[in-house]
Amino acid sequence: MILPEFARVLRPGGLLQLMFKVGSGINVTYDKDYSSNREFQLYGAREIVDQLTALYLQVIPEEEDKLGGVMYFTDTKPVKHCVLFARKAA
């Protein structure tokens, strides 16, 4: 997985914005932008947050009207996504 490399290249206090497809296993769905079926590896949000924590990256919590925490959305494919922001410990 690429997460250890992200943690390695971030400086202390550096920010990571991460978006990934949520679920387990592989999802095959039609992508109209590519006019074909595409395969996506799915990940659990808790699994990703736990891996980031082990790499000394902490999810930035939501504050007032600022984005933060673990957020979910579905795009036009339709595949459920997760977006989070994490900061590397000093």
C-alpha cells in the first residue's frame, strides 16, 4: 500500500488529503468518462484511519464550518467514496 510512502515524504505538520473508494473486495462498475467497465479496490474507512494512525498521521476533526473528520459521498459511477484530511505528527 502507498500509505507508508505518503507518511515518509510528509514533513512533520504536513497535511494529507486522501480519497478512496469504500467497501471490501473489488467493485466493477461502468465509468461513463472512460466508456468502459472499471475495477476498483475497495477499502474500509476504519482500516485506513488505523493505518494512518500507526504511521503517526492523525485525522483532522471537523471544526465549525471547516471540512474535517471522515466524510463520505457517492459520485456518478455510482461508487461510495471516503475523503479525509490527516496531519503528520511533529
